[in-house]
Amino acid sequence: MRHVLDIDNLTPDDLTTVLDLAEVVPAPQVMAGRGAALIFEKPSNRTRNSTEMAVVGLGGHPVTIRAEEIGLGVREPVRDVTMVLAQYHAVLGARVFEHRVLEEMAALDVIPVVNLLSDVAHPCQALADLLTLRQRWGALAGRTLAWVGDGNNVARSLTLAAAMSGITVRVACPPGHGLDEVALDAARGFGPVEVVATPADAVAGADVVVTDTWVSMGQEDQQAARLDAFAGYQVNSKLMSGAGPDAVFLHCLPAHRGEEVTAEVIDGPASLVWAEAANRMHAARGLLQWILR
């Protein structure tokens, strides 16, 4: 049974296959007459809409379940919830606070489990980012990606995915907010990943510059400290001017204009954020095909 808790649950060949499947239109109806259980401990705009419509695009029926409806791990054990949903559905996606919940679900091996976001990883976003870049460039190998900002779940999965695709990765994070050594070692098992001292070092000559919000959901009580720590890591026109001549910009959204990115960048000609958002649906459709076929 295929579970995707992070991007390296796929091989590099699997990753290419998922991206290929994401571009197949019309999509095969591999979910006709089948359901997808989508658990949301955290609310979402892109993840809910993109995943539901990906299931519909494959002929299936998505059932979105809010945290308060099941009391995951409180009203009912994670094991029991998973076992029950496996009786009705072909796949289980979950957007959770703690990655261990996904691991507990997948360990039962009764239904394919997809990570729709956890505190550790965000593989669906990484797939959408690669799909967006492949649509722009064609081949991915040999390109350079600069990550500027928080070494969070999005950074972890994208660094892995990029390295698996032959992209060189440079990461610039404030002290105390970088990718951990486990994540870096995992990515370096596939390709070159360099931790650099400054955003300018990361961006120099890069083909794509990527960032994310400095204050993620659940970190609101740290806002003042985090804004102070990330001062100097804003992606603005001056920073982008150091990238390659045809460099593009990605952001998983939601964005805070004036903090991690300026409006002139995210709303400017180098920005691919709307294609990136659209590709959340296409990437999810490709991933579900790979899981279920």
C-alpha cells in the first residue's frame, strides 16, 4: 500500500511519474464510485479546494471532515478513526498539527494515507511547485533553487523534491530557524544542498526564489520575536535583482505583503504564484492516480 507522508516516500522515478500524471487531461476516472476521506485539523483554502476538486476530477467523492467532528485522538483514538474510514473510502488525506498522527495512520496499512500538511512536511505543495517549474522550464535538472526564510515544513519537502529532481538547492535561514540536519542529510542523499550565510548568497544567479510566511498557523504567539529574527530575509526587488536574468518567484500562500515578500515581487512579472496555486489541484490529481493505480 502506498502512503505519502513526505516526498521521499516516492523514488525520483515515482516523482517524475506523478508529475506526468498531473498533466494528463482528461484524467482517467480511477476514483469512479470511490470516496476520499479528507481530515482537517487545520483549516485551509488551497488544500481543501485543490484536493476536493482533484478527487472530483478522478470521478470520486470527497468527504471533508473537520477536527471537531471526530475529535481525533480525544473523542476517538487515531487507530479507530482510521479503521472506520477505511471501510468507506479508497484514500485518506489528513492536514494535521502533529506528524506522528499520520505515522500512526499509515502504520495500520489499511488505507493509503496522504499528508495534506503536518508540522514536519508538506509534500503536496512540493509537487505543485515542481509542476509549476516544469511547465515554465521543461527539464528541471541543472537548475538552481534558492530558499529564503523559515526552514519549515514547506522548505523541508521542497528541498527534498528539488534535490530528487536534479535541482541544486541553496538555503538561507536566520540562526535558529534553519532546516535540521536530518532533513538536510535526506535531501543531500539525492543532490547538492548548500546552507549559505545570507539571502544574497542563496539568490545569486538562481533560477527560482522561494519563500514562505515567517509566522505560520499556530505560531501567532511568537509573532514579534519571529519578525525580529527574520528582518533582512525579505524577498524584494533588490534581492531578486541578484538572481538569474529569467528568475521566477514562488510562494505557497497565504502571503503577508510587506513582511516576507513585497507586493512588487509577488504581484510582479516574475511571480508564478497563481499557476502554483492552480497546480495544487493538478499535482494532487497526479498523486492520487499514482497511489491508487
